[in-house]
Amino acid sequence: MALPPPAEALPTLAGSLQALRAELPSGTRLLAVSKGHPAGVVRQAAALGQHSFGESRLQEAAAKQDQLADLPALDWHFIGRLQANKARAVLRRFGTIHSVDSLALAQRLQRIAAEECLAPAVLLQVKFRPDPAKAGFDPAEVRALEPALEQLAPLRLRGLMTIAPLGLTPEERRTLFRECRDLADALGLEECSMGMSGDWREAVAEGSTWVRLGSALFGQRPIQG
């Protein structure tokens, strides 16, 4: 088992968690992005009452989950780009997937989930602005595919996820997040996973139900890549 971080790190993490919880409204939950941080940091956060964690690299996450197998209450979310050939492994290890970015991927997950007798929660990644660095559905595509998206059981379609491109002003980010919330509402979907360490306050103001925070909570990642 990996050694826990030094004891002196505890007050910093405890303070960050306390400050973030004080700012988040009751309808918004904190997804602690533990990508790049060792299992000991996750264990420490769990001891402080944080149980939902986000990872985006399967191999790193799997090693961490195995080290933390004695903490069965942890709620693991996959937030990275999901390659089709890793779909089965991700389904076996994560209860929620935030990054379903195509109908083909959704249908692959549906087939494998049925084979594995799993019923994961999924969110559709939607791209509201041009961004060559990000994948995702076009908003109009999501609306057009609504009948097909309603037939994805045993997947549980819970909401939408979006990432604001770099270079937007705070007001432009708020507009983007508002569009995401409006589309989710139009589709009858409860969840909006939007807002990261640099823009979560704008996302919360526009109705985010999950904020994905890494550096704002844990500081810079010691594991690079």
C-alpha cells in the first residue's frame, strides 16, 4: 500500500474542503479530481468526508482503486476521454461516466453494461463552442438524438457535461454554462457536470450540480502526464 502523504498536509486539505463546502450551494456536489494524486491523498480526503472522486486515466485509477479497496463507500467517476476498447474495464470500475461523447460510444456502453449486469449513470459530453482540443456532441445533435438516447437502458442517462474552452471571459463562460443548463432542462435531465478549478463559480451560478475540482482542492499534481 502506498504511504499516506505527510501529516502536515492534512490541515491544508481539510481547510480547502471546508472552504469549498461553505461556498457550494446545497444542489451542487463536489467531485474531487484525484487524477495525478496518490492513493494516500484520496484516503485522507475520504477521512474528511469526501467520497466522490474523478479520474481520467484507467491504468492510474485502477491501481489507486486497488490500494483503496478497504474503503467500499468511495464513489468513482470517470471524467476523461473514453476509448472504445477500454469501455468494459471502465464500466467495471466506475459507477458514473461523465464523458460519453457520441451515440456510438453510448450504444457500446449499453451493450457491455447489459452483458456485465451493470447500470451505470452516464452524462453526455456536449461541446457548446468550437474547441479542437475537446470532443463532444453538438447541442443540436443531442436534441435530434433524443428518441435514441431514451433507449439506452441499462445505462441511466442523468445529464450533460461540458468544458469551457480556454480564453473565454467570465461572462462568456457563464453564457456557455447557462446554455448547458437550459439544454439539460429541455431534455428533462437533472445533472449538469460543469465547472473546474478556474471557472466553477460561474458554473455554480448557472446551475451546475457537479463541479470537478482538482488543483483547487489538492494543489498541483505530483504525478505528471
